[in-house]
Amino acid sequence: MMKEDNIIVCRCEDVTLKDIRELIKRGYTNIEEIKRITRCGMGPCQGKNCGQIILREISMITGIPVEKLTLQRYRPPFGGIKFSEVLGENNDEK
Amino acid sequence: MMKNKASIVIIGGGVIGCSAAYNLSKRGLKDIVLVEKKFLASGATGRCGAGIRQQWGTRQNCFLAKKSMEIFENFRDYVDTKIDIELKQKGYLLLAYSDKEVDQFEKNIFIQHEYGIPSRILEPEESLEIVPFLNIEKLKAAAFCPTDGHANPFHVTAAYAEAAKKNGVTILKDTEVLGINKSKGRITGVETSKGLIETEKVLNAAGSWAREIGKMAGLDLPVFSERHEILVTEPVNSILDPMVMSFSYNIYCQQSPHGSFIMGYGPENEGHNHRINSSCNFLENMSKKATWLLPPLKKLRIVRQWAGSYNISPDKQPIVCESEELAGFYMAIGFSGHGFMLSPAIGIYLTDLILKEEPPFDITVDLGRFERRETISEPSVV
Amino acid sequence: MIETDILVVGGGPAGISAALACGRNNIKTVLIEERDFLGGQLIKQTHRFFGSKEERAGSRGIRIAEDLMNEIKKNKNIDLYLDARALGYYEEEKIFTVLQNGRMLKFSPRKLIIATGAFEKSLSFENNDLPGIYGAGAVQTLMNIYGVKPAERVLMIGSGNIGLIVSYQLIQAGVQVVGVIEAAPEIGGYAVHASKIRRLGVPLYTSHTIKKAIGNEFVTGAEIIELDRNWNEIKGTEKKIDCDCICLSVGLSPLVDILSQSGCEMVYIPELGGEVPVRNENMQTSIDNIYVAGDLAGIEEATAAMLEGELAGLCAANTFINDVKQDERIEKIKNNLEVLRSGPKGSKIRSGLNKLIKGETFFQGGRNTGSEIEAFKKTGIPSGENLRSILPDEKRINETPFALIECFQEIPCDPCVNNCPFGAITEGTDINNLPKIDYSKCTGCGSCISRCPGLAIFLINKNYSENTSTVSMPYEMLPVPQKGEIVDVLDREGKKIVSGKVVKVLKNEKMDKTNVISVEIPKEFFNVARNIRLVK
Ligand SMILES: Cc1cc2nc3c(=O)[nH]c(=O)nc-3n(C[C@H](O)[C@H](O)[C@H](O)COP(=O)(O)OP(=O)(O)OC[C@H]3O[C@@H](n4cnc5c(N)ncnc54)[C@H](O)[C@@H]3O)c2cc1C
Ligand code: SF4
Ligand code: SF4
């Protein structure tokens, strides 16, 4: 048996393969749904790494090919930006 | 399996639809089908600030908010769920920048106290005890209610939905309502992307698409949708207890238990449409506003921005009733920026409405109020 | 707000080529790159390129990058922003935001060309968060950019070209590669790349996967397991391999965040690496003013990326200049791309593009089955039959020195053809064909040896002396042996067969670090000896 709880899917939020599989089995079969409930992929990487794995898991458990699943959405600003940088105040005081 | 017969079809898997489904099923209604075109909380619910405020200016809102907060406080028992809704009750700090606003807050607090809402007025300096790094320049006074707060909207919706499922409700995700069939002035069924569901009752809880659902039934519902943008930062140690909010400076900002800051403001000159793209303008304005009011935020990293739709009625207050033109067509729409916080009480109210029992509370939320010119004048809305 | 005609995002081969295509046509162009240097993946590619002469095949990626960078810097129409990270595109306001030097810059481009490349796929297996597990890209960056040796004993997961090349580079850096694992039944990358590491003694496990990483605080080993035809684990075939680093090279995914966020229509096409933008033949997406090029439009390789970059650049530029001359060049590039993708190794990308590009079928032709032989695809080691098929007749073998081309898989590559001064090597019209030698023309000059990116050409002098032959072979390890030195002579699997004497060392600028070593061995080994190892 694979030790699913030793397999980390999202490093940003410490979500394991076991967490993901349980959610899918509970009926959460949309990647956006899973991301929101677990915060998996809600860190600065926006799910670039875990997204693929989640899609594959959904496909494996539901039997729907990945091509037919809804893909994840990305949102700006990529990689994050500080408020001071938005405002053009690059004197990072303190 | 597609369910093809229902006692009621609930359109919309947002917090309102799911709260209604749960409450109806808890009271014993069978064969409930909830239809959601994408996934649960994919609309306004999953995009919202998720604040829960009891500091309102009308009796009815004070009542609904207080009632809802009591349910949020006991959510595990009330909804019989293991899901943690991440309720944080560290208050709402409302900022007043004019004498008129201070006046209004005082009037509101008078009403709030009637309902046992523990709010109070603070001098600018006193508000520093609650948020030490608040910029109190130009601040006249603040109102504070320590039991206000916020919760995780996905978890609340999921908890309602899972409990409803346990009670036998069928939830169809990825299923879009395409039409509503009528015959001889009565509803006969709902046409969906996955087939027809026969029913005599429909609950329109389609959030920003409420008007379109109305049209499918031949009704002209007086609501429109408007984009509201929002952003979130990286998580950091807890430094901000309450939700900080101002109607006149136009901002709300909170720190979630997870550590990220979530903030937004009400837009100006937005069209009435379903746009939910993000704008650069919002990013810049929000940055200016937030860092002026809460200067230490400057060093924080914004990680995502997005937008959702407010569904807005002429008096910016919800419409929760059965249509007078079409029997069996119920609606819970037009929640503007406060549908999440009112969802527990609205779910209960809807249940009695649909089961044709005495309304559990005396509130005016029907569609007829606009014709009767009895609109609700709530002074404290974003 | 910074106004520009064209904004190119990403300074890899695709982005650079796109910017140059615009800049050369006097169009105001901005090129932004997240890192503080241009070149993208090219910088890490110290190996020689496959492809045709026109696309600079036979040169090393890093050299191609240098030339392109110089041209970018010289071109007055191109404003280069390094250390500049794309934040997002706001389609409604037509604003593209970029973070540079702690400031958000706002660009308002008339056309956007997105060429952000790809990122490495990850793999879920037990203990996959142990320190010592790296992506191949990270390992390459450590070695080739920072000159750091990443570990002592590396297990490579994945035998695509990247996995094979990085394994080779690791060995060049003095690291032991304890094995290459491949889940598919055959090698993913070019077989000639596999042959190179096989000659260095690296075992290759096809139809195998990693089950778990072993170790408490850091990696000390890995457990691998064999897979059956249906990719299921075969119980009882678990093996433990000692290593201090597990290097993942299980494929790339297009980096489509900006496109997806901008609202471009996206589709999932496994053959192209996952989620890709829908686009037309001119590299234009569903949003009229957004073009794409390179790996983010579908995982391929640098030659295709450069062609696509130029294509996207010209098509975007031509919306302003409407120059017929450009139309000709555009057709030429499309044609070159088609040729590049027409061989058996291009069948995956062809099938992906056919799904992607709407309307008429993009590729009509193209061959799917090459003449490669099963065993070679599995092991990277040519079979007896392979070898017999290329040997000249007995008479020619015994006459004068002759070249032997051990290239048995149809790939889009032809430097050998272009570099034989006597025109002895031909491929016919299709760059994917296997090279053929006309032994009546081959003089045994040996020029071809160092030009082959697959290190697949050897020169045999059967009758060097009465009892000995010499084999001249390409050698890219350091240190370079001295003339007269006695070395271990290895076979195609890296096993020692005999000791031999180095009789000649050819080394010059033009050969760019692919030296040619001639070693003297007993005659019976002339068709076995294919590598050497220095004896300390
Ligand atoms: C930026 C922002 C901040 C907010 N902040 C707060 C706050 O702090 N506190 C608060 O209480 N409220 C807040 N709100 C308001 C709150 O989010 C809403 O009032 C509430 O979520 C409404 O819930 P709902 O279930 O009616 O609508 P929704 O959550 O929008 O649910 C409607 C559902 O119906 C589905 N649907 C639509 N058409 C169809 C169809 N044809 N067939 C099937 N399904 C369909 C949609 O996909 C959607 O999931 C905020 C809103 C926004 C946008
Ligand atoms: S050895 Fe010289 S003549 Fe023979 S094929 Fe090679 S380059 Fe041509
Ligand atoms: S022999 Fe020719 S075709 Fe084969 S890899 Fe070498 S250069 Fe390319």
C-alpha cells in the first residue's frame, strides 16, 4: 500500500495526496473546488505544481479523461507584489 | 443518475441555495434537487469577503444578522457537521469621517442594543487599542461590535451542502438550468443541460444570474449585477483583529485566521453586467486606500486579485418571497454585499415560506414592497 | 505608462527570436525577462543541437544564445528589461504589468507575444518531500550556471531528452549516475543520447517507476519497481538503489498562467504537455492581439521554439507593416517547422497540433513508424543486426580508415551531411532520414566525428598495425588523455574490454570541446571498442 499521507501534493499549504483523494471521494471533483477547500495551490505558485497532480487524481477516481475536466484559473498578480511596489515606493523602509 | 422529478428545484449552489436546501430537508421535505451550473460556491459566495456584521441601521437587518450570527456560533451542532467554518469573532470596526456619519452610527447603535448587539462608539484614540497601527487622521469616531467577524465561505457552503445530502437532497453540479416550463400559469418543470426535471416549485437562488432565471419563467425581476473586486495577500502572523470598514472612505479589510489579508471597496461607475475580470485600476486604488489607512500593510505581498458580482435590488436589500404572478416560483435574490452573513436566517425564513407555514419572523423582504413604496432604507451598506 | 508596439514576454529562444523578428523590421519592441540574463533554457544546453544547418544544428545551445543576445543588445528598436517579472495582463484596460527593481511598471502594448516557456512536472511518490529530490532544471542550473556539483550519486527519473542530457552533464561534472528510470517501455528521448550514457556505464530501466524515496533526513536511496504493459506495478520486482539525490525529469508543462488569466481560450492536450492556448497557424490566440511561441504553445525543443518565435514576431509585426516580403519568410518558416516535425519522433507533436489547430488538418503527411529496431529503442544499444547493416564490405574495411555512423533512429538532424567535406554522407530530401555513407567517397578524414550532436560517428582504422586497429571516438570528458597514455577501453555498455594506448588527440577551437581520441586496440575489438576511461 502506498502511504498516501506521506505524499505531499502542495508544498505551500502542506496538503497530502490523502487529503485530495478523500475530497474527491466526497464528491468534490472540480479542481477549483478542491483548491478552495484545501487552499492547495492558493499560495504564490497558484497551483502550478499541484494542479497537474490534482487533475490526474480527479481523472483517475472519476474515470473522466483530463481533457474533459475543467482547468484551473490563474489570477494576477503572478508571483505576488508588495503594496509598496504597486505604489512605486521602492524605499522598503525598515 | 439524473433525478427527473422533484418537490422543488433549487437553482444555484451558493450559500443561499445550500442553506435553503439544508433547512428544507431538515424540516422533512423530500425529493429536493439543487442544480448548480459550475460547482458549489463558484459564484459570489466563493468570491466574497465573508464578513459577518451585526451593526446595521434597520431593525430587520439587525434581527437577521443577530439571528444568523447565533447560528454561525453554534454551526457544528446546528448543522451537524464536522467541517470547521473558521469563524473568527474579533469584531467589526466601522470608521466615521463626518459628524453626519457619527450621528448615524449613534442612531444605529440605539437600534442594535434593542436586539442585544453589544456595539459601542469609540473615540479615535480608543480605536487604537483595537488596531494600534490604524491611521486615525481625519477620523471622527468609530463604532465597534466585538462579536462581529467572518467565516470561511467555502466551508460554510460545503457544510450546508453535505448535511443536506445526508438528509437526502440531490445536488447536481456542472448542470445548468436552461429553461423553466409552464403550463396553465403553473410551473411544470425545469429544463437543464442534463435533462428535464419535473417540478411544481422552483427557488431562484442564482445570485448574479437571478434576473436571467426570472426571464426563463417570464418574470421581470428588478435586480442587476455589478462587479466588485477584491484582493488577498500572503499569510502573515496575526496582527489585525477586527474587520476594519468605512462607508465614506469606502473600504473593508480583514485578516483571516489563516493569516492572509482580504480587502476590497465599492466600485464607482460600474456597469450593470456579469463582468468579473480584474482591473489594474483596482489594484492601484486598493493599494493606495489600504496603505493609507493601515500603513504597515505596505510591506505585505498581494498574491491574488479577483472579482465577484453583487446582485442588487432597487433598495439594495434582499428580495425573498414567492412570486405573485407565478405560483410556486420562489426567489432569494438581490443580496448585494450581505448575502453570506444573512444566509442562516434566510434559509429558515425560506423554509417556512415554501412549506406555507407562518413566517418565523416579521420582516419585509417581498417583491411587492417596491410598488407599495415601502422600500427598506438601510443607511449602512457598502 | 510605457507605450510600445510589441511586448514580448520571456527571454528564451522563442521570445528572443520573436523580439528580433520585430526589431529587425523597425518595430518598437519591449522584451521582458524574469531572470537577469537572456537565453532561457538555451543557457543550460551545453550539448550540441540537432536539426538542420539553417537552424544552427551542431552548435551548442549556449553559443546560439550568445549570438542572439548580442543581436538583441545591438538592436535599437528593442528595449530589454531584465530582472522583470510579468504580473498580469488586464485585457479590459489593455495594460500589462511588470515588476522590476521593486516597482510596478505599466505597459500598453498594441500586440503581445507570450513566450514564457514551461515548468517541470512533479511526481507523487512516497516521501517526495525529502531533501535531495530535485527537478532536472534545478540540477542543470546548479551545474551549468553556478558550477556546483549537486550530489555524488544521482538517480534520474525520466528518459526524455532532458533526463538523458542532464545525466550526461552530471557525469561530465564528475557525478555518478546510478541509473535512469523510465516508466514507458521505450526511451523517451533520442536514442543517440541514450547510447552516450550507456557507453559511460549508466544502467537504463525502461518499464520501471519510482515507488518511494528512502531516507530519514535526506535521501539515501530509492525503491523502484517494474511496470507491466498496462503501467501497473508488478509485485515482487521492487529493487533498492543507493543514491543521495533523486533527479526528476518527468516532462514539462506549458507555463500558461498569463494566457489563462488574460482570458485566452485554453485546451488540455496531453501530447503538447497539458494545458495550451488555442491558436492558429500564425501563432495567434483567441484574443486577437495576443500571440504565443515556444514551449508554452506545446512542449517541443529549442529549434522549434526559435522558428515559432520568429513566426509569431513576423505575424504580429506584419499587422503593422503589411510587407509581402515578410509573407514569403512566414511561409518559409511554416514549411521548416513542418519538415522538422515530419519524422517519426515528431508524431506526438503532430497529433497534438492536429487536435489544437482548428479547421483543416494542420499536418497531412508525416511518417509515424520509423525503421528503428525495438531493442535499440529500449536499451540505447544497437543490436547486432543494426551494426551489420552499416558496416562496409570486407574489402573496404581492410583498405583505408572509414567512418561508421551508429545512428539508427530517424530524428530531424543532419550536421553529419553538411560537414563531410567530400559529400560522402547523404540523407536524401528528408532531414529525418537516416544518414548513409557512400564508402567510395569516404576518405577517412574524420571531420564528421566532432560535428555529430549524437556522438554517434566513429572512425575505424582496421589495419593500424599487423595486430592492432585504432578507433577514433568523440570525447567530451575532462581531463583529456595525453598521447601515449594507457587507458581502459570500454564497449557500448561502458564495460572494460581491454587496455589501449592513445595514439592521437585532436583538439581545436572549431571542435568546441568535442575532442577526438584515437586509441589503439587489438584488431578483434575494432567493432566493440566505443569509449575510453582514464586510469588514474
Ligand atoms: C467582492 C465581494 C465581497 C463580498 N463581501 C461580503 C461580506 O463580507 N459579507 C457578506 O455577507 N456578503 C458579502 N458579499 C455578498 C455575498 O457574497 C453574496 O450576497 C452571497 O454570496 C449570495 O449568495 P447566493 O447563494 O445568492 O449567490 P451565489 O453565491 O452567486 O450563488 C448562485 C449560484 O447560482 C449558480 N447559477 C447561476 N445561474 C444558474 C443556472 N442557470 N443554472 C444553474 N446554476 C446557476 C451560480 O453558478 C452560483 O453558484 C460579497 C460579494 C462580493 C462579490
Ligand atoms: S570520415 Fe571524412 S570523408 Fe568520411 S564521412 Fe566522415 S567527414 Fe566524410
Ligand atoms: S549521425 Fe548525423 S543524423 Fe545521426 S545524430 Fe549524428 S549528425 Fe545527426
